[in-house]
Amino acid sequence: MWSAAKQYWRVLTRPSVHFSLGFLTFGGFVAGIMFWGGFNTALEITNTETFCVGCHEMRENVFQELKSTIHYTNRSGVRASCPDCHVPHDWTNKIARKIQASSEVWGKIFGTIDTREKFLAKRRELAEREWARLKANDSLECRNCHGFDYMDFTRQSPRAANAHGTFLASAEKTCIDCHKGIAHELPDMKGVPGW
Amino acid sequence: MLKFPFVIALTTIAFAAVAADEPIATLRGLDPLAEQGPAPPMAKVSNEDLRRARNYPEQPPTIPHKIRGYQIDLNANKCLSCHSRRATAESQAPMVSITHFMNRDGQFLASVSPRRYFCTLCHVTQQVIEPLVGNEFVDIDSILSDQDSGKKN
């Protein structure tokens, strides 16, 4: 074992006989770009709504529910797609969320969530994961589109202006504290604070 | 807000002027019975957040704000997330009436009784439109004060 490792080390550290240093450096550089580009392209593909609703359980459950909400159809025609709300923009968090999401893909491939009933049974757990995430990042994904600093309270309904002018302005609460179920049907809310 | 009655008035006048012997326009419009005419534009839900007077004491108060997408089912009740007893300090919304805690035997329960759970069975939003038909409802105070002042009703 140890001797094998030593052997590899020797191969790796020995100067190349057949290739020039320039070739190796440049080649490594190009290969690196290709790998990185390919990786990120693959990542981008998984980052589209088409990919998200490619799975039966997403298309038949959450997507159908999203369609009647303001984030799918509204007077201005600006809309939020799945990754807008569910995938962090900065790279580290994105990768972390992707790794977590892989367990959901696992659920798909091995049929843990293949019917509406099974989805509903799992829904509270999945929702709680999203609430916790949005609570922890101060509803970052909402704020990517809805900037508090740009909210014109005189143009909001009195109810909205009140709530936003108090608990949101004082940072006591964040969007997800008050706007649960903004895009999908809620699971059984028993025991959730405020419900 | 005023467009709709205005349009109705215009069509009515135009119609009366053009052809006195054509069929009378009713609420459903002039289209033949078997055909579906164009639908009127959808009215906006009133969203001023101002309480409205009740026409009689037992009247379920109307909802003074929009409730689009509010979920009320076995899993969740969005209305109660502001109007429940515990939520009102924060939301400053009126608490659901104590009658809503009563079961059919008149016993008060710890929380809203199942028979009062589905808010929109009694409470409804209002739209920003002129009423389509007239209404001669007079509330009890007006009747009483008219009686006192000797007018007959």
C-alpha cells in the first residue's frame, strides 16, 4: 500500500520525457477550462424550470399549484421560476443545495415519492427544510427580486404596509415567517408557529 | 369603477333610441338564449382594509381585503394565522367572535369549532362595482327613527 503510493508519487514528480513544459501547462489549462465549463453547464441545465418539472412528482404536484399563483401569472408578466426561489445564487451555497437536492433525486429514482399520496406524506418534511433555509438566509431568494429598500409603502395595501413597516423593517421577521405557502399548497400546519 | 354602469347606461340609451321594438335587454344581455355572450370584465376585489358597517347585528362582517390564494382546508387556515386568538396582538386583526368557539350544544371549546372553520362559508369579499340590481333594504335603526319622527314605513 505504502510502496504503491510512493511509486505514484515518483511518477508524478518525475519530469516529463515526451511533452514540453509549455504543452503540459497549456494543455492542463485548456483541460481545466473544459472541465469547469462542462461542470457548470451541466449545473446550469439542472438549474432550469424545465429540468425541475421534468420529474413527474414535481410536474404533477408543486408545479400545478404554482400555476395559479401570482408568481406564475400576473399583470406584469414577470415571473419566478423554481430555481429563482429554490437555488441560491452564490456558488458555495448553490453546490451545497445541489448536494442536498440529490437526495430528493434519489427519492425519485428509487420511487420513494412516486404518487401524490406519498408526496403529501413527505410534504411537511420538505417544506420545513425550505422554511429553515429561507429563515437562515433571511429570505435571500425572495429579496433577490423584492428589495425592502425599494418597497413603496404608499402603494401597498394598508395591511401589507403595516406588517412590512413594523416586523419586517425591524428585522424581527423575514418574508418566509409571514408568507408561507406563497407558491404551493401548505402541508398540515399543526404546531408551526403562527398557525 | 364607474365604467361599467356607464357602459350599461350608454347601451341602454343607444338601444332605446335605435329600436323600440327589439327585445328588452336583461342582466344577461342581448345574446340569444342558446348563445354565450362576451363576459363582462372581472371586477377588482375591494382591498381598503376599512371595516364596513353591518346591515343587521347578526350579519357576518364582510372581508375588507383581498384573499386571493388564501388556503383554507384540512391542513391550513390562512385567515386564522391573523384572526386567531393568539395571532391578534401581532396582526392587530379583529379576533374571530367567541360564538365561533361554541359547538352545537353551546359548549365553548378551546379553539375554533369545526363547524365555524371554513371562514368563506359566511364571510365574503366585496367587489368594486355598482350593484347590478336595486335593493330597498332599510336597516332597523332607520325604521325605528322614522317611526319616532312619525313617518310611516
